[in-house]
Amino acid sequence: MEDLENKIVPPEKNVSQEQVEAWKKKHGDVFRVVVGGRVAYLKRPDRRTLGAAAVVGKNDPMKYNEILLKNCWLDGDEEIKTDDSLFLGVSAKLGELIEIEEAELKKL
């Protein structure tokens, strides 16, 4: 499946492995999202970003996704941020960036 993705992504938007490693060193996990032949490289959102998005998202759910995308963006095709169909495609995947560890609560 990776070969198919590489064929539809414009080669100029494929970043080097060195760049990916530098991002990983700075941000932790790095993700590549492909939508409509365009690509975006994203990092996980931090607590501050999630908090800001949650406050705004109460009144405007689309703004929630805009804040997440803007703050998680590392590189990619800028059209993803401005084209509604591309933005909505990426928006459907943004929730997967949020990693939640399972906690255990025990009454003592």
C-alpha cells in the first residue's frame, strides 16, 4: 500500500528521512496524512493545543479541527488548510493524533 501512496503524492512534498528524524527528536511521533493526492506531515497535539481547541470547539466544531491542524502542522501542501474537501478529509483523521493512555482507578 505504501507504493500506491508514493505514486499519488507529489514528489516535492515527500520530505527526507533526515527531516522526519529531526521532527521525531523534537516532537515525538510524526504522521503523514495523504488526502486527494496531497500530503501533510503532522505531530501529536499538546495539552495546551487540545485545551484551546476544546474551548473554541464548543461553539464551532470546525474551528476545533482548524486549531488542531494549524498547531500540529509540520509541513505539506498548504491547499489542505484552505480547500474544504481536503480539509474535511484530513479532519476525519485528526482524532487519531490524540493518544490517550489507559488509566486505572481503584478505591482504597
